[in-house]
Amino acid sequence: MSLNVRAIFMMMQTAVARMTQGQPQGGSIINMASVISSIGAAPSRFAYGATKAAVLGMTKSVALDYAAQGIRCNAICPSMTARIAAMADPAAARQAFSSRQAVGRMGRPDEIAELAVYLASDASAFITGSHIVIDGGAKL
């Protein structure tokens, strides 16, 4: 709860305070959620899923509460990308996770970063309160 909910709450609180003072006002807040949330579940991930679902709820609330001030708030919902190296058998884990992806491979951190850049840019000016799933079709 402290890392996945409280930290994001505090970050958004600070960002909103800065984005609403001075001129010009507005900006883009991008939260990191997960497909393991209100979107989908995974075994033995009760607390993780609940905290990431909370991130989605906070994202929608901030988007609605601050839209008039030009603040957009969205969430990125990736599937597994980085934890593989810490596993006992990274090659086997990568194969297992990749086999669950409709596209046949795991996502790369740079693909998620590109989505964040898009959400931060004016090209996504009409997107707010959304969660964007980037999971290679794992939760279809």
C-alpha cells in the first residue's frame, strides 16, 4: 500500500499543486498501474492487484477533478517486463511468460517508455482518465 498507492497519491498531490499554480496551467500525469488490477488477476497477487486497482481509481478521479485546469491523468498498464532477471531460472521464466502473450514475446521497457512519451505529449491531448493496456494481448 505504501509503495503502490501512497507514493502515487503523494506524487499526484505534488504534481497537481505545481500544475495549478502560475501560468500556463495544466500538464500530464502518467501513473504506472498493471494488467494485474481491476483489469485482470494472477495467482498469489491479491495485495498487488488491489493496490494497482486503486491506482486506476485514483487516475480516473484526478482526471475528472482537474480536467478544467488542463490537467490530464492516465495510467499505463503493462504486463511483466523487468522482474525476470531476479528469478531462479530467467530463461525458463521468460519462455513461460512469453508463451502467455498473444504476440509470442514479452514487452520491452522501451515500448512502455514510448507509450509514456506519447501520453506526456500534446499528441494525446484528448486522452484523460484512461488506462492503456500494453501487454501483448496477455489479458484478451
